[in-house]
Amino acid sequence: MGRFLDRLESKARRAGRTFAKVDRYFPSTRLCSACGALTGPQGLDGLKVRRWRRGCGAEHDRDANAEINIRREGQRLVAAGQADT
């Protein structure tokens, strides 16, 4: 995975794009992308849960929810000036 990220960062730099690496412990799958509550499935058993419903009424697919949260965190890092350019 590290090699893949190195290549991705290199390609982004050559293309003049911004590269933001989100912390590996960022709770992307547990964080509700609708309301921001940190109440999703957790632990090793939580990895088996593919879809979950939040009290706010949002229903999440684990991977789609994580993608939204990772994208938002990357944008936050770029806006805060904490991303590699």
C-alpha cells in the first residue's frame, strides 16, 4: 500500500494536483456522513457489517460512506494547508 501511495503522490505532483493523505486511524467507516455522529459499527465484528442505519435516518453502505468521509477529510486538510502539493 505504501508503494501505491508513493506512486499516486508522484503522479499527482507531475500533474500539478494536490495530494492529501488522510490519517490511517481516521474513522471513515464509523462516521455518519449525513450528521457527523461517530456511531457506526466498530471492532472486528463491525467489518462484517456492509450496511447500517443511523438514528438520524440515514442508511449507509460502508464503502460509499467511507468514500464521502475520506473525500471531506482530504478537502479539509487541503483547506487547512496540511496537504502535500
